[in-house]
Amino acid sequence: MNAGWRAMKPADLDRVMAIAEVVHPAYPEDRAVFAERLALYPEGCAMAEAGGIGIGYIVMHPGRLGVPPPLDSPLGALPEAPDCLYLHDVALLPEARGLGLGVAALERMDALAARQGFRWLALTSTPGARTFWDAQGFLPHDGGPHDGGAGLAAKLASYGGGMTYMTKPARA
């Protein structure tokens, strides 16, 4: 199956929601959350397609290290002085797995971070995806000078148990 990534359009949001229901039933988000991310940062939103059918999506936006947005919450605006590119969500239908789309999504993220001058990539990993992100070089966020503290713990709790906030230096 020939598959690849393309820019997301507002007309794709119904398909995004259908994919999210299959891939992330335990982490539901309102359509308005995806619509807002697309409106605020369209360059960070893409669809994976095979044969003209959406089989996955990725949503990224500028963020602040140690300060991920809570699940199912609008941003309102992009953060001032962002210091990372945050992966809000990546979802691939079961038939899309094994096609290299996950690695291609990460390459897309690295390329976007390089174009925008971000030195860090960040994400919140679900327990089931943790092995993939570990293999891609992401590490649990150790806090350091960008420690979200109790705020980070509360935001992770909004997703449910077992979540891990992870970071990785962006490719130069």
C-alpha cells in the first residue's frame, strides 16, 4: 500500500474524529480542539493517506517545555516565547501501521522544528505508545530548568493513569 502525509484541511476534521474514535477511545477530544489547533498552526497538522483515504493524522504546535496542554482543552492562542514543538496527537489506524508512517511523522516533526527554530520536541505518551517513543529517542522529562511541577502532574492526570511527558532534542 502506497501511503504518505499531506497538509490537513478543515474538510478533513470529520475523518480526524473518526480515526480518533478508533485509535484513542480512552482519550476523547472534542472536534473543536482539533479545529482550533488546525486554525492556530496549520503547518503542524497533516493527514496520512493511502489511496485517497485518510488513515491517520498528526497534530503539532509550538509549546513550552514542561507545560503540556491538558487533554481536550483549547489553547486559546499559541504560547508566547515557545521553546519546543509539541506533538498534540498522532493517530494511525491499524491498517496504517507497519507502513513507516510513524517514523515519517517524526521526520516531519523534526523538519518543522528545524524550520521554526525549535531546539526541543515534546509529547505526552500514552502507556501503549511508550515503547515506540522510547525507540525514537524520546526520554521522560526530568524537569530541570523547565519543570512543570504540580502543574505538569495535574495536566498528565487529565489524560488518565500511566502517561509520560517526554522530550527529545530536535535535529539541527
